[in-house]
Amino acid sequence: MAVAGGAVYLLIGLRALAGMYAVGDVVQYVGAATALVMAVTVLSGELGSVYNNAVYIKPLLDYLDLSDVLVKGSKSLPEKEEYLSRYTNLCAEKPEYEAGGKQESGSGGSERQREDNND
């Protein structure tokens, strides 16, 4: 793609020297040519990725089409019964930070600071 881009630059430059394009047009044509070369490069790369990944599509579809082998039970859950979970003795703490902005290491950092404050 670099050769094609260089050829386009050369063609635009020669035409500008011959007086076919104004200075502003040269900039506009070079921008358009750069965008076109970039788009073709990205498109060819994406088509290569699609081609490389196409090998894995058939095994994936075969896996997704597997039948369900789990045993299905006939019992159902009772209706309108409330399920309650109870959690006791829960605690959450905000992490303490040293003056340098680093978090204290170790699990006992907050207890150590409480003991220092009590002294």
C-alpha cells in the first residue's frame, strides 16, 4: 500500500508542478488520497482477520448445537413462599491511606491505627 500511496503523491505533485492544480487543491487531494489508502489498508487487514477467524466458526456452531444432557426433574418450587437470607456480623471499612498516597499493606492496618490513637 505504501507504493500506491507514493505513486498517488507523485502524480499529484507532478500535476501541481505542471500548473494543473492550485496549492489549496494539492493539499485537498493529498488528504483525500491519504484517507483512501488508509481505508483500503484497514479494510484489507479486517478481511484477513475474518478469513483467519472463519476456521473457528464451524466448531463453535457445532458446540452451540449440542443437545442438553442434564437430567430434568419433575418437582417444582413451592409458589408464594418467601425466601429469606439473613446475614449477621457484617462489617465494611474504608481503606486507610498513608500521607504519601499509598495504601497500607496487610490486613491489620486499621486496627494498628486505632491502637496508635488510643496511646
